[in-house]
Amino acid sequence: MSESITVANEQEKWVALQAVETFRALRQAVKTAPHGKGLATVEALVHDKGFNHLRTLYEAALQDHPAAQKKGPAR
């Protein structure tokens, strides 16, 4: 089944593609995990790669709003 989504810009397109690739990697990890170790395998993958991935997404979001890094309310 194939669906389409509308994205507002290249940044959103990149984030959407990253989400699909992440899901595929997690699904593959479950498929190749030893019997009874699916959850542990996925958790290890998220721990090893997920935090860097989230950091990259945070950085991309902050690019549009540099004032969010400064003290005080963002305007």
C-alpha cells in the first residue's frame, strides 16, 4: 500500500524520509534478532543510533528559530 503526504519544504521531506528509514531499520532489527530478543535488540539499536538521530532532528528544527537557543522567551 502506498500513500502520499504533503510536506511544506525540503526540511519536512527529509524528516519524513528519516522516519520511514528509521522504521524500516527497526523492523529489520526485529526480523534478524535472536528468538526472544526482539525488544532488547530494538532498544539497543535505539540507544546506539537513536539519540544521535534525535539530536540531528532537534538541530534541524532549531535552524528555523535560532532565538530558541538564547535565554528568555522566544519571539
